[in-house]
Amino acid sequence: MSFFSLDLRKAVVLIAVVAIPLLTVNEPRNPEESHWALKPFAFALGSLQSLYSGFSSGVRGTTSLYLDLIDIKLVNQQLLKENAELRAQLGTLTELKLENERLNSLLGFKQKSQMELLAAKVVGEDLLPDQKTLIINRGSRHGVKSHMAAITVGGVVGYVFRTSPYTSQILLLTDRYAVIDSIVQRSRARGLVEGSDKDLCKLRYLKRGDDVRVGDLVVTSGLDNIFPKGFPVANVKNVLKSQYGLSQEVELKPVVSPQTLEEVFIVLNANQENFEQPEETLELDPVDHHQKQIKEAPTESLLMPPSGVES
């Protein structure tokens, strides 16, 4: 069938194509409104623009979030670095503060003491398990000799047993070969403080009848002027008395922990320093004081006539 043959569908399409423009031209319309024929195109175009705008906004938001996360990560790393540096500085300042407090305490002790003291820093310790020693940075060139006492503000540490020109070894009082002559401060019972295998000591050669109790303070006797008299050594931790023995075994805990020491004093000369607390004298009136003198005076002196009076 040729194109120009009668066909109802073609005729309708042809009429519509011709009539729609004519109707559009002649139809009155508001200039503020878009033409109805353009509305589908405008809707489709608006939808496409909306989709594009949403997609581009999402891409920009994701990109911005990614960039922000990168910046946040960099800032976080910077803050972590600064935090680590501040922690290191705080640790250094704390160490300096503690060292300053220790040195002030040592300085105050040295200024108040009559002893000739040499300050030394602990630079090492013996690695052998059966020896308990410390190494200090003072030796024979500084006047350190064997058997000199090593103390701190709190109590006895030990004594020097080996020296070199610039370093010395201190035998701790907890070493099994260490011996320090001591007394029980309360009862004045005397014995020898010896080290043991543990981080403890023992008070040996006490009599069975000596009064020693748990909690008593053991102090140096001050013999030979090596240690000052009455300086703290250890506290009584346990007292054991055998049923038939003539002595008693007393276990002691040192007042100073050698493992935590960083500075010590070497006693170059004790100068007869005495740390014993003198007994407080009671104030008496003249009559009571005179009666006390009469009671304490020997019998011979009471029988002697006063000076200037002939017998």
C-alpha cells in the first residue's frame, strides 16, 4: 500500500500535527505561566537537575568528609605527639622534683649532723645472687676507706668493704657476711646484726633472758666510732626462743630498703655522734631537788662533815 492511500490512523496523526500548533497559537494564556506543552519537558528537566544536584551534593559531601577525616587524623597524630612530649616533660619534672626533695633532705641532715659525711650516688649493684652490694661513685681518691659506714637519713645501709680510686662497693646489712654491733633501744640488750639469705637480718648472740619484743627498734651501739651511736638499723619482726637453748633468735626488718636507694652518705668520721634521745629531766623545787640529791648521794659523802667544819 502506498503512503498516499487512505489510512485513518495517518489521517488522525496528520490532523493532530496541524491542529495542535494552530490551537496553541490562538489559545489565550497568562504570560506568567509556562505553556502547558512545555510542562512535561520542564518537569523532566527539573527532575534531571534535582538528581544531578543530589548526586553532586553527595559527592561533594563524601569528598569533604574524607578530606575532613584526613585533617582530623593529622591533627590527632599531632596531638598524640604533643601529648607524648608533654608526658615525657612531666616525667622529667617529676624526677627532678623528687631528686630535689631527696637532696634537700640529705643536705639538711648533713648540716645538722656533727659527723664528717661524704655524699655519694649509687651507680650500680652486684648482679650475683649470693652477694648484696651497691656500687657508689666515690672511692679512695675521695677519702673512702674500707669498713667506713654507709647510711642515709632514715637509717643504716651497710659499710664499705672494697674501694677503687673512683668507686667503692658497699656491703649491705642484709648480706650474710655483714655484721654490725647493735643494741635494742628499749631494753638495751646487745647483740650482732647479721644478714640472712632473705632481705632480712638477724640479731644474734642475745641471752635467753634479754628483753626483746616484736616492734622494738634496734640501733647501732657506736663502738669503734664507725657508726654513730643510736642510729636506726632495723625493727624486730619475730622472736624465737628454743625450749632448751641458752639464746634466742630475733628476726629483723631493716628500716631502709637498699633496693630503692639512689644516694647515700659515707661516714668519714662519726665524731662521737649520738642519736640517742636524752631523758627529759623533771623540774623540781629546791626542797625536792635537795632531797633527791641526798637520796642519790653515797653513804660516805653523807657521813663527811661540811667543808670548813672540823670533825
